[in-house]
Amino acid sequence: MQKKDKIIGITLFSVLTCILVFLSFFQGKKNSSDSIQKVIVDGNQLLSKDDYLRITGLDVLSINDSLTLRTVKERFENHPYIQSITLELKADRTVEVSVIEKEIQAVVNIETKNFLISKKYEVINILPNTQVVDYPVITNSSLTNLSVNKICDSTDIKSAFKMIYATKQIDSNFSRMISEINLRNGKEAVIYLTGLNPVVLIGKNEEVKKIYVLYELLKQNNKTVSMVRSSSYIDLRYSENLFLGQRQLTGI
């Protein structure tokens, strides 16, 4: 009787072992089929979809069974260009990442190196393959000891932003004409416009008013515009007067 019980016990143990092995194998298959298969990006402008996936390590070659939605979320949220994201897991186990990028206001040049600067005054490194299009370049600001990914709202940067905001409020084509805002290390600011020969002397204070005056000047009749284009400089430093200069300026 004891021998029979022993045989039954061994048989039951063998059956249970087989069941456990089968369940482990089945669970492994199930987990594999439930894992993320692909990540796609939508809403991007500063970088291509492929560049975002490569930098975050979420391109097809990098995806494995251990990848989770939380990991995808964290990697995109830690990207310096990203303001916020939303995730959608589709039926085919593809994760669609809809990104909202930080609103870039300008490129700022500090000690011969260019950085992006956001609407919230955050200074951001420019990554390879970034699409830097139509952003005015802010040069010769008073910024020193720059901290990347930190807020940098110095007085002269705020002044440059006022000018940029004003051009955007007036007309998008006019805004795209602003190629450089030279802050001259705290001295009177100068603007350079794409397609226009004379430099624009803005000076200090009342930046918005002066930008409106400049816009109105450039939209005048052909005779006035021709006179402007043949000038060496447009002087808007004095609130009640406007001067067109024919001689070459020095020290700018």
C-alpha cells in the first residue's frame, strides 16, 4: 500500500510540474504578445520623428519586451524640447506619443555659441538636426555664466522679447523679417532686417511703440520705401522723431 501511495505521489508531482512549466511558457508568450511593439510620434516640429525616437532610445531597434508606458512617458518628458505629452496605446500595441514642444522665441548667441530660448526664458541647448527656422538671433546680451535648462530673464533679454512679441502681434511676415537683435552689451539696441539694407537703431525703452513705427514706415508708398531702402540706417531712438541716415555708422 505504501508503494502504491508513493507511485501516486510521484505521478501527481510530475503532473503538477508539467502544468507549472506549461503555464510559465504560456504566460511568457502572453506577456510577449502584450508588450509594446512600436512607438510613433506626432506634433513634432523642432526635430523629426526619427530623431525624437533615436534620442529617447525608442526607435524600432531599441524596443524590447520590458518597455512600459511609464518608461515611454518619462523619456519624452525628460527631453529638453518637450513641454508636455499624451500617450495612446493602440490595439496593435503601438504607442502614439503626441508632443507639445516648448515655444521657442529666439536663438541667443552667448560667447560664440548659439542656444534656443523659450517663451518662458528657458535656455536650451540646440541638438543636432534641430529645425531652427525664422527665429531671430539675439546677440551681445549681458548674459554671463549661462545655465542651460534654467530660466534666464535678464533685463535686456526681456527688452528683446518685447520687440519680438510686437512683431508677431503686428504681422507674421513682418516678424519673419527680424533676423538679428543686437543688444550691444547693454547699450542702445540695433535691429537687422532680412531684405533691408539699413540697420534700425531702436535704442532703449518704448520698444513696442518703435516697432509699430517701423512697421508703418515700411508699409508706406513706393517713394518712401525706396528712400528707406537706400538709407544706411533708420534711427528710432527718439520717441517723437524718425531719422533716415545716409552715412555709414561706426561702432555697431
